[in-house]
Amino acid sequence: MDIARYSIKNPVNVWLLVLICIVGGVIGLSNIGRLEDPAFTIKKARVMTYFPGASAIKVEQEITERVEVAIQQMPQLKRVTSISKPGISEVTVEINDTYNSSTLPQIWDELRKRLRDVRASLPIGASEPVVLDDFGDVYGLYYALTAPDFTLNEIREFSRIIRRELLTTQGVAKVEVNGLKSQQIVAYMDPYRIAGLGLSFPDVIALFNDNLQPFDSGRIEVDGKKLRLLVEDADSRIESLSNLTLVLPGSSSSIKIRDLAELRLEETDVQDFLVHHHGKPAVTLAISAINDVNIVNVGEHIDKKIADVLAKLPAGLELTPIYNQAKIVDEAVVGFIENLVLSVVVVTATLCLFMGWRSGVVVGSVLLITVMGTVLIMWLLNLQLQRISLGAMVIAMGMLVDNAIVVAEGMMLRMKQGKSAKQAASFIVKRTQWPLLGATVIGIAAFSGIGLSNDSTGEFLFSLFAVVLISLLLSWVLAVSVTPLFGSYFYKVETSTEQYKKVGGFLKGYLGLLNVALRNRGITVGLLIAVTITAYASFGSVKQGFFPPSNTPLFFVHYWGNQDNDIRQTTQAISAVERALLKHEKVATITSFVGRGADRYTLTYSPQAPNESYGLLLVRMDNTDDINNYAQEILATAKQHSLDADFYLERLQFGPGGGAKLAARFSGPDSQVLRELADQAMAIMRADGGIRDIRQDWRQQGLALNTHFDEYNAGIAGVSRTDFTRAVQYASTGVDLGILQDGNYAYPIRAKMSSSQDSVIDAIENNQVWSQQQRQYIPFKQLSSGVSLVSEEVLIQRRDRLRTITIFADPAFGETANKALLRVKGDIESIKLPAGYSLAWGGEYESAKDAQKALASGLPAGFLVMFLVSVLLFGKLKQPLIIWLVVPMAVVGVVSGLLLADMPFGFMSLLGFLSLFGMLIKNAIVLIEEIDLQIAEGSPPNMAIVEASVSRLRPVSLAAITTILGMAPLLFDAFFADMAVTIMGGLTFATLLTLIAVPVLYSLFFKIKVN
């Protein structure tokens, strides 16, 4: 089919296509979903099992091991890791990358079924395993509620009201409230008074349980009507508890609880999680949006809802954003769109400068239509505008004009020879449409590795491949249909039959260089080989990386006290550090979290699991540059205010991964041997001097007070282990008596020993233990051989059912992880491992290796497509062989560019390097096709090589220049900078390869002498 002639003959149809792209693009741009980063599925779930009173080793042996065995039978499993702590088993299940988000609910259902089957084998006293499958939920709108002038009950009620209203907001999926201090009802009882009255804790517990449950009094029938019987609740639930009456054993007398105990509503002794924002106690509200919505619109709805709610609540409440993804996305999208517009303008201006204003308008118009059409298709395919997809459009910008340039250039030259617009367009489109399509497919196939990658990195970057696929295919369609029509409007038929009226200086220079290379083919090839070998040898000097740090002006300061620190001690330390850091002039705000990490407010942040000795300072600076300039100073200030703790600094990063950059894992059966191996590895890292923040994840051993229950004496006295435990709890944290439900809130009720002059240890030893069988109290010392302080493991880490200790560290500021790792890797690997122990590397090394492995799995298919297309286009072997011989030489420009810019070769650079192959092959195909066509039309082979090279000089050069200039805005984007340098440097040399190396190799392969 003669597409060009049809387009010029039927302009209405072509204009309809143009209008669909332009109008649809405008509609799509206003409605398309917007996100900060592309969504990738965190294929993890946590299984929590509680075993109160058990040591970490007992939890590991009796809970964790059995849960892991059941989980490991799942065929979908990729990895299982676990943490066994006193009383708690936490197992993390990670699913294979081949399963997408739509299959996860079924997988989690299967996980629950397997855990139900294992429930019967768990020991008495263990809870049922609970699956937390919302582990990967992202709360991109994260707020801190501060109300310094209000009581805890009022703050709880305010947060409930705000949450309720936010859940009704359009686009909101979930709202989580965290950081609220929990309260309890404490019954302070005098142990001697209880013993004197002959009362026991089982009596009190039974009394509370009988009166705390809802009253179901039944119903009666009167005259055919049903009437439900009610028993009214007391106005004050605490007052009702005080009036409960116990009958004294062995008498008809009774006593009220208020005469036996003093009831108080107070804060729980050990809080789970505490938050401060800018030095004030705070509550966090974490908001997640419905999938595939425009987060910017959701943010606007939420801002309006918050303003309305706060207007109805008392003055003095502040709801401050900790992380506002909507604002960040809006600024990022606006910035990227500006870069996109700038790229279009730069490319169009460049075309006007080198091809004349007519060609500039023709090709620039086609470029604009292509961009708008791409946006339309993205909207229809539910692809969001986010960092990767917008960056992909900028990356594709230069390639989008390649096809249009070839058609416009050929059409313009034919019309200068006196051909009509239809004749010129028909000739050039028929001549080039299939080579251009093949070259376009090859350009797309160069990105297919990431499109076919099945890991989280591939999922994160999939939109890069999708946008390149859409835009390049659309650019070919528009090049062979719209370009001829627009060319017919702007190009004029000229009567001159001379192809070249004059030879400019640039063309003269190129002809001279080409003639020298063709006359000295052996020397030329030898120089190219030498330069290529040198470039590969110099690749070791290029810094290696994975994903760069984020440009969000946030960073973390992690605090780790001694593992046996109480959360109250951690809170005091964090508060002191927070006050000190807030005095720094460059610090905008600080939000501190004690007891665990923050909610997952962005996909690339992984929250720290609950730990009383852990604290997190989320520090916001005025701008990103301040982090580079002042982060070390801030870290030093933090360390000065808590000398016995460890502080670690971490930057937010783009893409999957996160956490420590360096990690070494030792696995084996014995915890003491693992600790010794870890100490050796940490000593090597410390001796390096350039590695910072060295630590291991088993932490210090904890201290425990062993009360030594004497089973023999207890059996004689008729005391059960439960009675003994309650006596210990009564003198320490309190005995659970029940739960009081008051409206929306539940208060645990605990009995504690009333104030005593004794220490807690003395109070335990001097306590009385109730004997259920003898109905009397027995002195504690008769039932215990004494109390003693013992050390124990409190964090037992396992990986794939093997005990595993991991050493974490980070490179020095400004240094890449690979460089630091290479310095210590050999020494650590030389550590002698006992039989049954192994060493594995994690951190950035493992993340990059896994990502590259997943990318490599998709590369063979992509390269096969590229090779097959290149062979099918020519139907011969020599031409494809010439093309594939010059591909490896592109590394020269890549290495030169990265070394000059002092940038690392990261994962994005690798993608840029692969895409460079597509650009190089695409240009080489067009040139070789032109040489073959001229020879087929009767031109002497030696003249055909030169004439074809000259005719393709401007399209190839312009394609390179427009791509390089289109990439320029990405040099200032932290995520794409190294990729931009890779493509810009590589394409510069690749253009030289196309225009010099390809003609030289062609003349060699076909034995054509050129004089």
C-alpha cells in the first residue's frame, strides 16, 4: 500500500488522526493518574504468633520452627525469614517474583489455610498465627496531629472524628491512626489486706468477667408483642467496677471492690509506639489512596476535608503533613512536563537550525502529535504519569524524530529535484518504511529486557519499556502518514536537478575524514579495536552503583540503644536528641518515632519492626543540597547527646532496595559461633577506616530475672505454675483482670501491688502466692530457690530456617558501596568457617545482582528479536554482521562520559547502555539499506558508499543531536542523570561509528576499494 500517496490524497482522514491524538492527549493529560513513583508489589506478608512467657529460644523451637516448616511447603515461596523474641514469633513470607499482585490474595488464603493446619501442633498457651498481608500498603499522605492543650481522651476522640471524616473522602482507601498512648485501669491492692481477707486473684478475675460481659436478659411476650429486657449500664463504668461486691470466703460478709482496691485510669506502663512532631507529642494519621487514582486530586480533596473538620473542632489542634505525596507528585509532574516541553522546544529549534524552518515545523509538529498521542494511549491503558513514565518520554524524545527526519529529509530533497509532493513522498516512504519499522522494532527490543524482567525492579521500571514501545511505534505510524501530508504543505517543488548546490564546511570535513578512513581501512579498524579494548579495560575505573539517593529533602537518623533498654529510656534519649537537632538552622522539621519505624509512607521505605530500644528521627531539610552539606554534622550532634547508643544515617533512595548498602550474612546452627564470626567481620570493616555505621542484627544479649519456680515444693503446697506467675505479675507489671469496653475504647484492667518501699525485686521475693488447692497464701520464698540475673538471646534471626546473623554497614559519605565492598570482601571471605556455616553477601551487592539477573533473563529474547529483524530486513548475513560488529564499540562513549562526569554506572546506566544498542543499530540499518539501494539502482559500489553516507549524514547527525539535547534536562534529575550521561556520551561516539565505521566495514566485507 502506498501510505504516503494515500495520506496526501485523503487529508481529512489524516487530520482526523491528528485531532484524535491532540484532543485525546489534552483530555488524557487532565485525567491520567499521577503518582510519585510507579507502583511495585511488595510480595511479603508477616505471620505473628504470640507465646507469652516463653524465651526467645523456646519461641524459636516450638513456634517459629513449626510455622516455617508449614510455610516452606508452599510452591510459591521465594524466601522465609523470621525473628524469634521472648513471647513473640515474627515470620516474614516472601513470594516468588513471577507472581503478580492479582494472584497474591489467593496465595495469602493458602498461607492462612496451612497455618490453620499447624495450629493444633503449637504448644498450649500459644496464640493462633495471624497473617498480616497489608505489609506493603503505602500511606502516601502522612500527617501528625498535635494538641498540646488537650487530654489524652480528648485527643483520642479528635483523632477518631478526623479518621471517620477522612474515610468518606473521595479516593481514600484506608486511614490508620497510630501513636495514641494506651490507657489501663489499675486496681492497686494491698497484698496483706487481700491475704488477711482470704481473697484470691481467681476470685477477683471471676467477679470482673461475670460483670464485664454484655447482659443478655432475654425477651418476653405481652399481648402478642415481643419486649426485650434491658439492664441499664452505669453512668460511669469505672464507678460500676468500684461497686462490685465480693463475698468473703467462709462467712456471709461481703466487701466492695472500692474497699479492697483503689481504681485509677492511667497510661499503660509500657507503650508500644510513641511519636513526637517538632518536639511535641503527636498522633499520626496515615492515609492510603485507592489504586490507580490521581493522587494529586485525592490530596486536594483531603486538604479541603481537613480544613472543614478542623473548623468544627476546638482551636489548638494542628494537623501537619509529615509527607505529602500529592504535593510532591504535583511538583514533580509539573517539573517533568516543563522538561518535556523544553525538550520539544529544543529538538524543534535544533531541527529548524540544521534543516531549515520548514523541516523544523514539519518534524516538530509530528513530534508534538506523537507526544500527545502517547499520553492518550497511556491514559487508555491505565499507565500513570510518574517519575519513570515521564522520564521515558524524555528519553524517547530524540528517537521519536528519527523516522520523521528520514521521511522529511528524503521528501524535501526529491522535491528540490523537481518531483511533486506525492511523487517525492511516495518514493521515500516506499523506500524506507520497512527499514524504519525494523529499526523501530529494534529500538524497542533494546528496552525489552526491563519489560520482561520479573523482579521488583522490573515491575518498578516496566512503564519505561511500555512508554518507549507506545511512543516509538506511534512515531513510525505518524512518520509515514502525517509527515508526507505536512511536507506537502510546506515544501516547494524546485526545478534544479542538482542534489547539492554547495558543499558546506561540515560536509567537506566529513567527506575528508570518510575518504581517509576508507583509504586506510586496516588502520581505521585497528584504531577502533584498540580504542574499544582500552575502553573495556578502563571500565574498572568507573564507579559502580545501583539506584541513586532520592531528591526528597528527607533523611533518617536511626537510633539503637542497648537491646535491654526500656521504651521509656529510649523515649528520653530520642527527646534529648530531637531538642538538640531542632536548634540546627538548616533543619525544617523533625518527626520522631519510638518503638518501631514510621508507617510505610513511600514504597521505597521499609519500616523497622517493633523494638523498644529503637528510635527513628525523620529529618526534613529546606532542600536536598543541605542533606549533603550538613547530614554528617547533624549525625555528630546526635551522637554527642547519647554516647552509649548507636546512630546510623540513611538517605531515601529511588527504586527497590533500601537499608544498609553493605551486608554480610553468616548462617549456621550455634548462636555463639555466629556472634564470633560476626565480630571478626565487623573488626575487618572497622579496620578499613572508610566504612561507617557497622552493626549486626542480633544486637546485644538481654538480661532476665529468673524466679526459679520450685516444682517439688509447689506441688506439696498445691500451687500451680499459673498461681506462681500471677504472684510475680502482681508485684511487677500487674495481673490481668479483664477488659472494660467503654464506647469505642477498650481498657485492660490490671491488679497491682499498692505502693511499697521495697524494690520490685524485693516485692517479688516478699510476696505471697495463692494456693488454689489449699485456699490459702504461701510465702514466695517457699516456692522459689531464689531469683537470679541471667543473660539470654532476645533476637534470634533466621533465614530459610537457618540461624543467620547479618552485619550491616554503609560506605563513607560520597563513596559507592561497590568500592567499599571491594576493599573488605576478600578479607571477610577468607575468614575460616566451621563445618555447617556459610557466608553470603546482601545489601546493594545482592539487590543489584538480583536485578541484573532478572534483566538478563529478558535480554536474550530482546537481542534475538533485534538480530532476527536485522537479518530479515536484508535477507543476507554480511549486512547484519557489520551492524553487530560496531555495537560493542559503543562502550567507548559510555566509559568516557561517565568518567568525565564522575558518575557511577548504576542500574539506570545499564538500561541506557542497552538502549544505546537499539539507537546504534537503528541508524546503521538506515545507512546500510541506503547503500544497498543505491548499488541496486546501478550506482558504482565505491560511489554508493560515499553517496549513501553523505545522504544519511544529516538524518543520522540530527537524530543524535536531538536525542542528546533532548536528554539534557535529565542531567539535573537525580534518578536519570547517570542514564542521561550514558546515552549522551555513548550516542556521540555511536554516531561516529555509524558514519565512519559502518562504511569502512562495508567496503571491507564486500571488497570495495574507494579512492
